[in-house]
Amino acid sequence: MKQWLAIIALASTFFISNIAQAACEHEGACSQSCSLGPYFISPKDGDTVSSNFAVKMGIKGMKVHQAGDIIEGTGHHHLIIDGAYIPENKVVPSDEKHIHFGKGQTETTIQLKPGKHTLTLQFADGHHQSYGKVMSKTIHITVK
């Protein structure tokens, strides 16, 4: 009986793990267990920063590549200031709130007015088409 319980427990763990990974492949379904997506090296969620501060960006599960080329498994960062992620396959706008890093940059310095802000990293392909919510990360910061 104990052997059957161990087998059932092991099978359940494997099944749940596969469901979590499959969920990561669909927009809007990513959980904390996902191993894909952009992340902030700095600042961190909840940080208080000066008005001029460094942003350092990372990516898990893909590689950074310059814009212009469509290469599977690659893309580049976009920083969205006080805005939400861009839906999958939509082109990331280019304006003062949507900063493109089409040369493959992973760090920058930005200046914001004092107050509460959101920063969203959006990873997109070589034509700036968003990989969707699963390839975005939003944090909240306070600028003093």
C-alpha cells in the first residue's frame, strides 16, 4: 500500500509540474514557477530610487539579440513606464513611455518625476512584436 501511495505521489508531482510548464507557454497563465521571461536585476519591486536611476534587465529561457532579425528563441527588451504589457504579436509602440532596446542593450539610466511608478519589461521579437504577458514583468517603484 505504501508503495502505491509513493507512486501516486510521484505521478501527481510530475503531472502538476507539466501543467505548470504548459501554462507558461500560454499568454496570461504564467505563475511564479515559470522559468521563462524578463526580470529586473535592478531596481527591485518595491524599491525607492532617486529621480535618475539605473535599470538593469535580464531574461530567462531566451537570448537577447538585436532588432531586425527574426531568430527563434531570441528577442530584445522594451521598458514600459507607467503602462501595461503589450498583447502577444502586437508591435510595441515607440514613444516616451515605451523605450526600445533594439541594439540588444540590457541596461540604461532613466529619469522620472517623484512619486509612485510602474516599470514593465516587455520582451519582443526582432520586429518588435510582443511575446505577450508571459514574457513581461512589472514592478512598482517609488521615486523620491
